[in-house]
Amino acid sequence: MSKKILIYAEVTRENYIHTVFFELANKAGELAEKLDNAEVDALLISKPGLAENYREAFVNSGIDKIYAIEDERFETYCTEYFSKVAVDAIKEIQPEILLIGATNQGRDLAPRISTALNTGLTADCTGLDINEKGQLAATRPTFGGQLMATILCKNLPQMATVRPKVFKPAEYDNIKPAEIIKITPNEDGVTRCVELLEFHKKLTSEINELDSAEIIVAGGRGMKNSDGFALLKEFADKLGAAVGASRTAVEMGLASHDMQIGQTGKTVTPKLYIACGISGAIQHTIGMNNSDKIIAINTDKNAPIFEIADFGMVGDVFEILPKLIKLENFQK
């Protein structure tokens, strides 16, 4: 294996490169510096032409080489085809580290690749680093989110999946040549077990808002009931914010799963995150602790949420929020 970090460049149904790729590319650049300036390469499996179409995006993301497997058959994701050609390409490229976004597609593809290559896979990572021995140190929650474990992979390539929004894309251009290397796919012996006949996209306004919101107001057990979440929504509307929820609030029936933030929900990185009645268990905080600024409101002065908050208010949300809503100059 050579000193290469390979990142799977997932293509969305709309034929865009998934944003998680650019987040991983930025992180891979940091890891590469600790590996004697290792190459950072991309693996693209798509319909013809996308490698050239998005070449500039790869160039500005610090990518040295784009290994492109392009064919009309790859316009729609297929587990059997994609895993076969990906494994063949990885054997040819021989990266030391392989990173994949923990999207629906990535979570399907990554374990198939790791099994075929007889290597380990650390899934849903919240942190990546290179240890003193030059190994990938992948950190993820364990024991139901009660502990954080750093895991090493014995075999190569060392594999990890990372959720979107865990890392931030580069703020400045990291220009590299991004040479395109075409790989001819070999699909001999591949049987398509599942055929996609039709796709219907179902998204609520909440999930769309959380993905792009600059301000998020989230509620937890402390919001108590539907009236509490109605108050939360009124406060969010005042700020022009999206509404999120903790897992406990979802389990209480106060919010839909689409609004859940945390280990088993969404990962968000808004400019401002306001946690209302949320205790701050690690299962929730790993989904929002990379927010630029965090404000916490809780009656318990010892709540863990205050440990990561930039500003904290100890008090009852049912007293504090109505006062904030009434302030004429309190706005986004």
C-alpha cells in the first residue's frame, strides 16, 4: 500500500457531488500532512462526463488524482455494480486510508467493500486523526453513546465512514492539479439483484431547513408537551430559525424523527444553536457540538449542555422564551 488517502466521491440523484465529499477532503488534507504529505485522491463512479464537469471543484478541494469509473450503467446507484467496480479500483489504487460519507449510499457500500477487501471498517465516526505510529485513529460513540472509542484498523486499507456535517469544508481554496485517471470497469459475473423502477422523494420542510439553517432552536424533555413545542416554534419564527429536537422529545411524540438531532438523528453545524430544555447527553451533543455558537437554557445548572455552551441561561424556558419573544429588538 502507498501513502494515499482515497475518498469516495458520491454522486447524488441530481448528479451533484455530495457535500460530504468536500468535508472529508478538507479533513483528509490535515491527515495527509501527518503522513508525510500523502496523496489525497477521489474515487468517482458515475455516468460519463461528471469527472470533467466537476474538475474545478476537485481542483479547489486539494485532490491530487480523480480515479473516474464512468459508464451509462452507473447513472443510478446499484449495490452490486458499484461495490464490484469500487473493490477492483481500490485494489489497483492501493490506498492506505479509504474514507466514505455515512450517507444512505455510503452505509450500504462501505461494509460491502470492507468485507471484499478483508479489512476493518469504523462506522459513523465523529473524529479522525493519525496516531504516533502513522495509523488512522477513528473515533466514534460506543455503549449507546455513553463513551467515545478510538478504533484502529489492523489491515489495509484502513476504512472509516463519517456523517455529513461532522467536518467542515475548507474555507479557502486548496488548489491541486486533480489529474483525471480513467478506469475501465469490469462487471463480469455481477448479478443485479435489485432493480430501481421509480423513485419518489419525500422530504418535510423541517429536514430541508435543518440541513441549511444558520440558526436552529432545539427542544428536549424540558419542553414537556405540545404546547411547549408550539412555544419553541413561535420563538424560532421570531429568529427566522429552524426547529430541531432531541431524541427524548421525539420519543415523547413532541416532534417527528426528521427533526431529531444527535447520534441517531441528524448532524448540524449552524452559526447559532439554541438548546431549550435539553440536558446535553453525548447522544445529542455529537450531532450539534460543531455549531459556531451554542446557547443553552435549562433549569439544572449542572446540566452537561452547559459544558459545551458558549452562553448559558439557568431558568425555566416557559418563563424565558415568552420574554424573548416580546422583545421588539430581538431578531435574527
